Amino acid sequence: MTAPALAPQPTPSATALLSGTGLAKAFGATTALHDASLSIEAGELVAVMGASGSGKSTLLHCLAGIVEPDAGSVTYQGSRLSELTDAGRSALRRSDFGFLFQFGQLVPELTCLENVALPLRLNGLRRRPAEQLAREWLERLEVSGSAGRRPSDVSGGEGQRVALARALVTGPQVVFADEPTGALDSLNGERVLRLLRAAARESGAAVVLVTHEARVAAYADREVVVRDGRTLTR
Ligand SMILES: Nc1ncnc2c1ncn2[C@@H]1O[C@H](COP(=O)(O)OP(=O)(O)OP(=O)(O)O)[C@@H](O)[C@H]1O
Ligand SMILES: [Mg+2]
């Protein structure tokens, strides 16, 4: 079987919600990104694919304003992230971005309900309305039975749906998901992906979905491949 043709990523469109252009990042002697570009429009689900160590997570971290690139720029809703202060970037991450990682990374001391309510509380919402909204999201993600339990007392699939509820509860414009199904069996993985895609479609959120599995990328509208720190489109 011949590999599909890969072409350099086109110039980001002017209508993009979020776009990173010419991103480079080195960690000491290791170059994680050479020249990576990715732009995403509202409502789009883009899969970022590539081998282990190719630079996928670094690209996601640059786009989300977690890591500052050495070169290139990231523009969100027309503003460059590098022009914001650290506090401004943190505030933007809390208000506009949602995050989902491979291992839910729920706070072990809090119940699942409190975990989901946490981003709302950090945004200044009072406990009662925050927990009410959190409860609605747990219900929607088919995991309301976990509300009063701690993360250590729920299954991997349940925990990941709780983490997804936490990523979506603030109504983010962009959801960043880094190998969100990497620790799940295929059935639970598919459930998380279906719920993520449905929620994003409904709210018009863009999703950057990092994965190295073709099965996971099949849920995306579009694929971007990262190879040796460079982006290519399929
Ligand atoms: N904080 C860091 N310090 C040093 N090197 C790093 C750091 N983060 C990433 N790297 C290196 O940069 C390269 C790209 O890493 P990255 O995590 O972006 O890859 P990835 O495509 O997400 O891989 P995986 O599929 O294994 O998660 C790798 O060689 C990695 O070892
Ligand atoms: Mg990674």
C-alpha cells in the first residue's frame, strides 16, 4: 500500500478561530518543533497525528499558550497570545479553553462533582450554581452516578468522562485533548470520543485532538500530521 501524499500545511485562513504559524520550540539540545502550523475554525475537530516524540504535545501546548514558542506566532480571535501578559493568558485559558489529557488528572481529594465544578469556581461562580451546572454535565456525559465519589473510586472510563465534563463545563471555544483515549479500552474510548464530538458540535467549540491512532482520528473533520516537528496535511 502506498502512503497517502503529504503536502505542506497551507497558510492559515483569515477566518480561523485559532492559528499557529511557523512554530519552533527547542528543549535544550532537542528540537521538538521545527516549523509547525495549524489553524482551526469554530466547530471544527482537527486530529493531530504523528509518531511518539514527533512534537504533537508541544504543538498543542504552544497553541494553548502553555508553552511559549521560540519562533512563530499563535493568534486567537485575532490577538497574538505573545502580546498578552502571563495573567492574561491564564485568564484566557480558564475562560475560553478546555483541557482533556490521557489520564483524567482529576484532583484526588475532591469528589467528581467538585472536580467538574472547579473551573467554574476558579472563574468566580458561587458553589451552588457551579455544582448545579457540573451535575448537568455529569448527566449529559452519562456519569452522574460518580458525582459523590472520589476519582479513585470510579472506573477509568467513568473518570475520563468526568474529566471531559470538567473540560466542557465552562463552555470553552476550544477544547485541547491530548491522547484522551490513550488509557482506555476501545469501547470506553469510543464513548468518550462520541460524547466529545457531540458536545463540540452542539456548542460550536473547536477541538484539537492529539492522537497517534487512526481509529481515533476517524472522529475528526480533518487531519494534520506532525513529523519531526513539522506539520503536513493529508
Ligand atoms: N519539557 C521537555 N523537556 C525536554 N524535552 C522535551 C520536553 N517536552 C518535549 N520534549 C522532547 O521534544 C520532542 C517532542 O515531544 P512531544 O511531547 O511534543 O512529542 P509527542 O508527539 O507528543 O510524543 P508522544 O506521542 O510520545 O506523546 C521529544 O523528543 C521530547 O522528548
Ligand atoms: Mg504527547
